Amino acid sequence: MHYKFFCLVLVTLLCIFSWAAAAGNITVSTDKSTYQSKEMVKIIVENNLNTSIDILDLQQLEGSFAKLKRFVNISGILWGAVGLPMDEGEVSGKTLKPGGNHTYYWNQDIGKQGTGEAHPGHYFVEIEYSLNHEQWTKDSAKSGEFTILQPNKEVSIEEGCEKNGRRDIGFMVSGALVIVAALLFFAASKT
């Protein structure tokens, strides 16, 4: 009897956690997974939470709120920071409501002044946002990996298949939890 009660409580908790995981997250994705050199990269921030978030209201990706990392694998360091241009002017915030999105653009310029060009390779971007509307809290979300090709390189069919950069981990975890919960409930009902 105690085993059945324990399993029922466990199944209930797993379902609650599964629902919470599926309730949402901040998703950062790119419009494509592979870009030609100097091609504009669109970075989309989606608010899938049940609450509003604050982001910086800019169009261009810049270093004041974003971190760009490139795969380098030097001395065991797998991802190296890439400097993004910095805007010295006043920047305002923007409230992103639940279900809302905002697109940033990166023209592959790097360096504080934006005078360098991104090298070919694998990248991801991390965007800062704030859950606290009174004070910036520097929460962040990462995109999936995307690739910048060498200039004038032809894209193979495999590379050209567009996969969205987003990773919906919350839904994969919630699906797995529901399956585990169902199996536990089924096992408890058999005893």
C-alpha cells in the first residue's frame, strides 16, 4: 500500500515538474545554421515564459548585452570569446511580453570598433535579459551553434539543409518525464 502511495506521489510530482519545464524558457535562435562570409545573421530572442522580460532595444548585435563565442579548441579551451562592436550611446530597454520576440542582426563585424571580420568557424551567441523590471539582473540564454563558411565556399546539400539553431530542451525533458511517470504509474498499478 505504501508503495502505491509513494508511486502516485512520485508520478504527480513528475507531472508537475514536467509541466513546469514545458511552461517555457527564453529561446535564442538563428534564422539559419550556415552562413556565407559577411552574410547577415539574424538572432531571434523568444520569450516563452509566463512573465515579461526586459531586453535592450537595439537592432544590431553588440557587446554591451551579447557574448559571441567561437569554437577554437586551444589548450583545452573549447570556446573563445569574440569581441563584438560596442555602441557608446544611450541604450533603452524593451519589455518582451510572454510569447513575444525580438530580432537582432549581426553583420559579422567584430572588435570594439566593428572593423574586423568574423573568421570562418562554429559560433554561438549568448543574449542577456532581465526578469527584474526594476534592476537589470543579467540572466542569459544561448543559441544553438551556427557556422560561418570560408569566403566563396560552396555549400553542400548536407550543410545547406537549414536546421533552426534553437534547442527545445524543456520539451524533451518534459516528454521524458511524462514517459517515466506513466511507466511508474503502470508499475504501481500492477502490484
